[in-house]
Amino acid sequence: MPTAYNTLVVHPEKCNGCGDCEIACAKVKADSSDVAHSRIKMIKGLGEEFFGPVVCMQCGEPNCVKSCPAHALTKNPDTGIVEWNKDRCVSCTICTLGCPYSGIYYNPLVSTVIKCDHCGGDPECVKVCKPKALEYSVEATVYDEQGPLEDLFGPDLAACMGCNMEILVRHTLRHLGPDTVLAAPPGCLPGVCAVGFNAATGTQVPSFHPLLTNTASMLAGVRRYYKRIGRDVTALALAGDGGAADVGFQSLSGAAERGEEILFVCIDNEGYMNTGMQRSGTTPFGSWTSTTPVGPNLRGKPRDAKYMPLIMLMHNCEYVATAVTAYMDDFHKKLEKAHQASKRGFAYLHVFSPCTTGWRYPGDKSIEVQRRAVVSNTFPLWEYERKTGKLRFTHPVDNPEPIGSYIAMLGKFRHLTKDEIAHLQKTADDRVRMLKAIEASGVETLKAVS
Amino acid sequence: MQTKYLIIGSSHAGLSAADEIRVQDQKGTLTMISMENCLPYSPTILPYIVEGKVEEKDIYLRDEKYFKDNKINYLRGKKVIQVSTKTSKVTLDDGSEIGYKKLLVATGSEPTLPPTPGLKESSHLVLRTMEDARKINQAAQNAKSAVVMGTGLVGMHAAEALGKKGLTVELIRGRRRAVLPNYFDNDSGDLIHKVFVDNGIRCNLDHQVTQVEGKNGNLKVTVKDGTVFETNMVVVGTGVKSRMNFFTTPDVELGEGILVDNMMRTSVKNVWAAGDVAQATDFFSQKKELNPILPDAFEQGKIAGLSMAGDPAVILAFEEIGRQVALSYPGGVSMNTFNFYGNRSFALGLSLVEEKDDYEVHKKNVPEKCIYQKLVFQDDVLVGAIGINITIDPGVMMNLIRRGIHLNKARDEFIEKPLDMSRRLMWNNWRGVVKIGR
């Protein structure tokens, strides 16, 4: 039995009140153009501008099920859908007394109650929602698939409270499985547990601790050795941005260029957080760090960050992608593609990973910070596959939120002026424009131009 | 026999408690006693059985597998005749005894008979158990006419069901006030009354029954003004009372029902009560009152189960704070739905209140279309509502009432467009606004 269920997510702030969802629902459920048949309902007709649909939430402990005297309503343990059995229903409508969400209501046209059933896992309303206010989240499927797999990290981690890395490393190793060799260069991860305490490692796969400078080359050697003795292992590096973009870049660039069969994950927390929050090459403009303090002479980092994923894209890698753990479905899809690609050549995954201590935000907001970075286009999600030669946005943001909504969450940007924020906005906009141009014209063209 | 948890009764309250106990405690022995020899069902379904809307085989709330999977010892066809709280034992009608550690009384209610001369001896019918429903159906097969005494939910449902079977139905009520007096005010009651009359039900209000006599399809009902109704069957739906006659020693505090606190505990240790049989706090008056309705039954059952299984956090919070905690009983609110001849209606909260002192009442009455809407406010908080054939989510309104949501400036708009406005208000209240601070 699954432990989590897919859900129909409503983002009311994106809704434009067009009512396409109602029309689509009435059509598919009752083959009618009368929206009275729709299971999803717009709130409308009020003086002020307010929109948003209401729909059954498929409650965990549904009041409607418990108050049905005819046993016509049941919660399906496999799908999580609250199912209504027409043959058993006596139309007493007592179920409607218990529901605070207008999830089940009486339709006078058919003289019974009606409710949403997610169209069997492919909701019609989601397909027609242009502003993407409706979303069918299948992340539950990810958890149900990953849940039974072995957790290859120790039960205790020594990370800061609210650190995003725990969810990242557990999911990554679970997904890749036990036939993995892990390289963890200096950074937060070895201290957290990957290299371990005294003589023991915190991982249940072989792991080693290369230097910052030679991670990719050591790992390449390990992978080649295993290949020679006939064992197929996944060679995985979990490096910070220092170990990937700065100090570790020479060996990384070399390994990528040679097409070594490894999966290199850069956990980008935009600085040397492990050693006291010094700036790195990926620290964004204006960001406070211990080496770019805010005072009379300096206002955070004076230079822009380098955009590492595109640099790696130009290395002829098999696979390059950006990812966040906040979009777990997307993250696992990319892990899978990167895993497969690492058997053919070099795969590079750039994971944006906020740091509660160094960025100064509350520990319970790690996921929210990532979401805002994505919806404001600060960290666009895309992937590139060499076999198709195409760069593709995996979570396109058509109407990005202003970057201010992301910046406002972070203490490291607290001192920024309007102009400085505008500069960050411009940087983000330019980057998305460049990525879109690559998406439109293809990577090969870009290489030809450059 | 000895059991850790003993539940008497197997309808909504009992089942809901069993579910909750099994969430908290998967191992403790759990025994459930049903006085009827069948799987659990809801008494609310019975009028629909009489009407023929649903078949007997389709109504059971749980199957055999449920009891097996949840390790519940389900004793059916056994009646409890005595509960001894001193020795923590109950005695069944077959003479056997069951010892318990924790007891939940969820026995529901049983019909009451008015003190009408001759009624007790006559072959009258009631509607509270499956057996009653079968008897009514059997009697109706050969009957041409029926007298229904009482205009509560049972009486009205029975009148409609028998009328649809082609019987001539005389509906008799002793007082002047309109039908369904516990839920609907005079105006809305009159609307419902009219629909019944239009559908051929003969309604005799203000006709006290003075005598009932006769047996087996041949009965005579005499009313105050001397009129005599000769009929084939008499159905009595004049009210219910808590089924608690097995407390022979007066140690458990009893009122009209079994008195319970907000954790459904009775005055005696290790004894809980829930559902129709329990007399719990009323939401508005904060006094102990009966509220024999289905939604309350499962909610009380759930709280009782939680309390019996003893979730330490909940119990501790209740003991120490001494007042409501998140999962204690918030107080019963009267609510019901009533669907008749294709019309639908509901009544919530203080639905009977008329304009006075603190209350403000807004009505919309369209008798020719059988549409009625009544909203009762106390200041800017909704406290009651009635609707006949209007499109409103009763559950949303119910939550506005129970959460005491202030409508503020939205009140006029709410009166104008209750459907959209109520959904919108609930929308604001069920989703916490994500606040991000440093």
C-alpha cells in the first residue's frame, strides 16, 4: 500500500478566473457544456477581484466518508481517491454537511452529489489550465517508489538544522543504489557524515575523500579500474561549488573533456560554507560572505557569479542539468537520466542547495527558498542531452515572480538597495534569455557561433 | 471473557471509535457488541430501505474482512442487559459476562411512544432497526392506507415512502406547528408541508390522537375532535430516547442521555459514551444537551476512541489545561439535511431563531417555486441557516458557524451571494497564509 498519494494542487495566485477548468470538467464528466456538472468550481461574482477554484482535497480522514450512512463513499487505499458509488448512494446529502471545502456537492441537474476523482490520474482541468494555477503533483509517486529502497546514509547526520543536503544525499544514493562509489571532496558533506567519524564512514557504499583539486581525476581512475576488472559501478562525486567550480575545476574540466564515465554532482550553496562562509565563484553579486562583508567600503560581493552549468555544457558532456530538491519529481527524473548517461560518458548535475547558516534564513525554509529561486527565474531548471543536442526547460516559468520575493527571504541580501536588486534582476533575465536562445537554436549552432 | 476495549453498539459512533483505537493501539483486545444479527449499518439508511431506494445487501458500513484485519471481536445478535461499573463487567442476554478495561457505550437511541391509550397494545410500527424496516415493508405489501404519527424526520420519511408505494397516508401531529419542528421554522415547515399535501399526503396538524386500537392490518385511530381514521397500519415517529436501560445501579450520571465531558468520559472512570446515547456539551449554550445526529455521532466516537486509547499528548493537555484542546469535543451543533419528493433542504445551527435582541435574520421566501433561504447572524457571525432548493454548500456554512468566523464588511455581500462568499471565506480560513520572516 502506498504511503503518499498524488494530489491536485491549486495555486490560487496564478488563477486568472477564465473558467476553462469548469468547462473541461463538465465536458469530460457529463459530456455537457453546462458548468453545473463541473466537479471543480470557480469562486466568482464578487465585487472585488478574487479568483480561485475549489475542488475535493481527497482528505486523509474524509468527513464525507465517515458520515455516509449508505457506505457509498470510500477512500481508495491504493489511489487515495475518495470514491463515490452511484448505486449505493441514496442522495441523503449528509456528506455535504461534513465537507468544509465544497469538495462534494449536490447537482440538481442529475439529482445526486458529484465530486472530483482526478480523472483516474490524468485530470482534464490541469491540461486546459493556461496560467498553470492547477497542477497534478506526482511527487507522491516518487516517495512511494523511493520509500521502500534502502537508505544508504547513516541515520544520524551532523548537518546544521534545516540543511538541504540531507534530503539531497539520501535521495541521490537511494536512487543510484548500492553499486556506487562515492567521492566526497572537502566541503560540508564529508563533515556531515560521508567520510565519517573516526574510522567509520556514514555511508553504506564505498566512499573516499579526495583533495579539492583532484576529485574528478581520482574518481575517473576508480571508475576505469572497476571497468577493467569487469564491474559496473556508478562513479559518483558529491562536491560543493568550491570543489567543482573553483578549486576542483581543473580536474573536473579535464575529466569532462575526456568523457570519463562519471556522474558529477555539484551541490551549489554559493560559497565555502564549511570553512566559514567565504565567497566562491558562484556567490552572486551583492551577497554577504565573510570575505565580502558589508560596510563602508564594500557592499557584499562586487562581482557577478559565473554560471557553471553552461560552462559544463560546452564540455561536450553526455548530460548536463540543473535541479533542486524542492521539485523532487524533476530531480529524480534528472538523476535517472544522469545515471544512464554516466555509463556512456560524463554527466553533470548542478543542484542549487540553499544554506540556512550562511545565507541566513530560518531552517524550515530551505524548500521554500528553492521554490522561489525557481519561480523567479533566479535558478532556471533545464537539461541538456548530447544524443538529442537539445537544451530543454523542465519547469518553464512564463510569468516569473520579481526576484525581490526570493531576495527578501535571505539575510545575506538584506543590505541590498533597489539598484542592486535591479542588477540581480537583470542578470537573471539575461541568463534566461540566453538559455531560451540556446533552446531555440540548438546547442550545436551555439558552438558553431562561438 | 475479558477484553481491553469493549464497545457496545456498532453504528457510526462505535465504528469511528474502533477505527481511532486501532490507530493508537493495534494490539489491545477489542470487542464490539451489536444487538442485531448482522454486519454494522446506519439507522439513517432505514427510511431508504422502506422507500426501496437501496437494497439491504448494499448498506453495510463494514465487511467481515474489516473485523478480521483490525482484530475486532464482533459479537452480533447479543444484547447487553446490565453494565456493572463496580466490577467492570457487562452481562449479555444469553447470560454470559464480559469483563472490560475500558468501555464505550454507543448504543444510540430507541423510539419513544406517546402515552396514547391503546397504542402500546395495538400492532403499531416504529422505524429504528432493520427488523422494523422489514416489518413496515411487509405490512405495506397488503395495505391500502396508513396512519403516520409524528412529523419528525422518521415520520416524514415514512409518509413519503409509503405514499410512493401507493398507500393513502394520513400524517397526524398533535400540535399546530409545522412539520420537522426541530429543524425548520414555520415558514420553511409550511413549504415542506405543502409539498407533501400536493403529493397526496393528508396532513392533519393540531390533531391529538386520543385512542389507537386494533391489530394486524385493521386499526382505528381516533383524534381529539372525534374523527376516526380506519387504516391498515400505524407508524409511530414521535421521537427517540437514549438507549441506556442497562445501567441498573445509579453510579453513572444520567440525564436525558449519559452525561459526558468534552473527552466523552462519563462520571465513572473507564466508561465513555458517544453518539445518540450521549448528552454532551452544546456548542451554543455550553450546556449538556442531546444532539442525536449522524455527523455528531462519528465525531464523538472518534474523540472517545482517542481518549480510550489514551494518546498521552491529548490526555495530558486536557488534564492540565482543563479546557478544550484541539481534539476534544467542540460542542454539538444541530444540523441535518432532508430531501423530499425531489426537493432538498438543510437546517444548520440556530435555525429556529427569529429576529430578536441579538439575532438578525435574513429570509428569502419564494413559496410558488418552493425556495427558501434563511440566514441567522449574531453580530457579524453566522449562527444558523435554512435552505430549501438553494445551491449552497451546507458543510462550508457549517464550518463558518463552528469556527465563528467574523464576516466583517463582507456580511452584506454574504447575504447577497452566500454560495460564493461562503466558499471564499472558508478559502481564506482553511489555508494558512505562508508568512516568511527572518
